[in-house]
Amino acid sequence: MASSAACIFCKIVKGDIPSFKLFESDKVFAFLDINPLSKGHALVIPKHHGAKLSDIPDDSLAALLPVVKKLVLATGAEDYNVLQNNGRIAHQEVDHVHFHMIPKPNEKEGMGISWPQQKTDMDGLKVLLAEIKSKM
Ligand code: 5GP
Ligand code: ZN
């Protein structure tokens, strides 16, 4: 299991730093966020250390979303956001992959979203589609 000695979430997985643990399996660890945006805000992380989604092996990634779903059901959240930030400019503060499960009980609590949509450019989208597909 890859881990980083300096990583705060690896320390939480090891138990070197305490956490409000919700769930643990061989590949996944889940705990309450220490500065929640709403009641029940939880983090689901792979035990495998990696900063960004693309650093995590597929088998660990595949184990994460079922745990997010478990937490949604256990908290009784009806409206909620699932968020996974990659990179500073994308609001990532902790460089160990984590999925946020953030209940949205009302307009004020939970995640606020800015959604700066751009104008549709069909020709641009066609070129982009071909470019991305050629690299998959
Ligand atoms: P990011 O902005 O990187 O997506 O989110 C990092 C999250 O980790 C934040 O919501 C922050 O409150 C949470 N966090 C940071 N350090 C700790 C910690 O030591 N314990 C817990 N439970 N959560 C933490
Ligand atoms: Zn780590």
C-alpha cells in the first residue's frame, strides 16, 4: 500500500492522527470532515497514497464510490454533492485523493456552486471530441 510519511491523510489512515472514522476496508477509509460545510460532510479516501485521481490504481478507485453511496444512505441525505478536487487552483488543499460527500440540506448549508458556462461552439466541440478520443 503506497503511503507518504508527510501526508496528513496517510497519518489518519495509520491512526497516527485521530479521526472520526466512519468506515474502513482493505482499500478505503472514510471519516468526518473536520471543518464541515454541512452536517454529515464526510471524506472518502483510498488507502493508496496519491495526490490526484490519475495517481490512483483502478481497483482502489472502483472501491471508493460504493462507500460514498453507503454514507449518503446512512446520513439520510436527500440532496447532496460529491466533489473531488485536483490541484490548488481547483481548490485541493490536501494532496491525497479524497471524495467529499456533502449533504445539501438547504440553500445556505453545504456546497455553494459557481457554474460559469461558456457559449456553445459546435465546431470547436467536434474538434475537441476527436482530439480527446484519439488519446483514449
Ligand atoms: P480539499 O479542499 O483538499 O478538497 O479538501 C480538504 C478537506 O480536508 C477540507 O474540507 C478540510 O476540512 C479537510 N481536512 C483537512 N485536514 C483535516 C484533518 O486533519 N482531519 C479531517 N477530518 N479533515 C481534514
Ligand atoms: Zn497520503
